Amino acid sequence: MPELPEVETTRQGIIPKVINQTITSVVINQYDLRWPIPKTLKTALTGATIKQITRRGKYLLFETSSGTLLIHLGMSGRLLIQPKKHTFAKHEHVNIIIANDCALCYIDPRRFGAILWTKENPHEHKLLKHLGVEPLEREFNGTYLFNQTQKHKTTIKQLIMDSHIVTGVGNIYANEALFLAGINGRVPANSINKKRCDLLVKSIKKVLTKAIKMSGTTIRDFATSSGKPGGFQNALQVYGRTNNPCKKCHTPIQELRLGQRSTFFCPKCQM
DNA sequence: CAGAATACCTGCGGGC
DNA sequence: TGCCCGCAGGTATTCT
């Protein structure tokens, strides 16, 4: 579910509620996520103070006085801020109770997400160390993308969704950015010239930035930290719009599969 | 080595 | 109404 804008929306929503707060207790109802939640997590977190929350790709990094909590939302995860309580919703796997009696609730029906703990530099963690560049940073530019396209033989859509090249662009925003750039996702990455790479980079940044402003996209599971849906689903140009008219030229949107992922495009606007 | 397929898991919508 | 199939905002691991 959550791509970069949803993770960033979550981060921004949680920050004012938990920064400089101390964790008073931790309730774990389900240890089996993508990887098991460390047995030591409860002990490690209890009494720790949350200093800041940062983001690397789709990972949230809770930097505390005693180590870093890493959270990934997988496909169906959400993080909510709720008043402290004693009963739990279905799939509410973890509750982190903060001193001001509010709880950070981790809910994830499919359990593809992860909750991990490290005392080391989190950026050296196995899962973060090999991630590609941040799409909204200056290092993600036309030159970088063009160099990458020359090194790989896959399609342009699969390339921009490869988190080891650029991290945070998932299926929705890959589809939307390619539409905005007028590029068909199935073309080989190494057939895209520098000028089109410049345009695609701009399109990715534009789509992600707008989606963050609109608090992300809610198709099914995603909710902001207050439990409300995002707003970007109303701005989608192609994702999920098979057979509906293109918003630019009215040609029916087509669908195909690339790397096992649904791909939506306008056959006239995207070449 | 790169690229493609598989695996993890639950819920839901469509077809019969 | 109910069962079965395929699909869903991800990505590490295994395969070819």
C-alpha cells in the first residue's frame, strides 16, 4: 500500500504527537510480521525517549535515546495515533504507549510490513544500506536516471520502481509519473534519451510532491495517522482507470502487466 | 552477474 | 448465498 507519499504523510502526522515523549509501555499482540519483531523490543523501547522521526525511502526511523526503531508499512500497514486503550482492533499488532497517554498503533492485515530495532547507525542496517537515491533529493536528477537506464536492460517502469536505484516510487506513482512524462512504461529503459530522463525525473518529483500535499492515496487500507483517508486518489490520471477515457485525450486507458504489476497507460499520450 | 519468478499474508470483488 | 480464483500501495530471496 504505502509508497513514499503515504509514509511521509504518516511521518508528518505522528511527529507532533510523539517527539520528546517517553515510551511508558509496549504491547505486542503479533510478533510474526515480514520478519519477527525482536524479542528484546519491549525492553529496549520502554523508558526510551523519541528524539526524532526521519524517513529513508519507505522506512520510518524512530530515533530514540537508546536506539532506532525501524518501521516499514508493507502493503497494508498503517500507523495511527489513538488514545491509550485496552482493547485492540483486528490486525492491531503493536501498541507503543507514550507518556501523554496516547498510543502509536501499528495495524497491518497482510503482515508484509516490518518492525525492527537497531543500536547501530540505521543507515548501515542491512535493509537500508543498499537503497537507491531519494527521489525528492537533488541527487535524483536526469543525469543519474540516464546513467541508470544505460546500465539496465529492463523496462523503464520496472527501473523506476527498483528501490535499489531510486527508493519510494511504487506502482501507483510509477504509473502516474510515466503518464505525466508521456512515456510508456513498457519501453526498454536503455531506449530513453537524456531529455526524456530529465522529464521523467521532473514528473516523478511533481507527482510525489503533490501526493504528499494531498496526504497520500487511499485505495483500500491506507489512512493518515488520524485515521482519515488520503486525497490523491481523486487526482489519479491512469491508475485503476482501465477503459475510462484519458483525462487529456479521451482515448480509453489500457492495462497490461509489467513485472507482475498492473500497468495503466494512455496508448495515445504515452509512447 | 542481471533479470525474472517466487514467496510471504489476509481480504475482497467478480464469476459461476 | 457461497465457493473459487485472481488481485491488491512491497520487496527480499530464490531461480535461471
